Amino acid sequence: MKFFEKLPPKQEKEVCIDCDKKNQKDLPSVSTSGEGMPCELTYTFVSKCMSKYAGQVAPCAEEWDAFR
């Protein structure tokens, strides 16, 4: 007598909801951080902190939060 493995049910194709153009939002014309400062300026603080702490994120949590 031969034993056969039961095959898993056929998976449905995944659909990317955010990829649909009607669900996408326009990007703001001016990029600002969560603090309202230009992103470039806020990211400068993040970059300096990350360099100071050799790429460690935890010591730079406040800078990252301000950037968001």
C-alpha cells in the first residue's frame, strides 16, 4: 500500500492594497519632520548622533522620534 502526502490547500494570490493608485496619497510639497522642521535639518541631528554612537539606535531615540 502506498502512502501519499496530503498537499496544503492552494494559496490565494496576495494583493497589495497600498499599490492601488486610488489608495495612494500625494506626497507633501514641503517635507517636514514631526517637529515641523525641514527633514534635512532634523536628519542632520540623527546622522550626527548615529555617527557619535557608532550606528547604535537606542542612544539616538529622541533624535529619531523628532525626525518622524
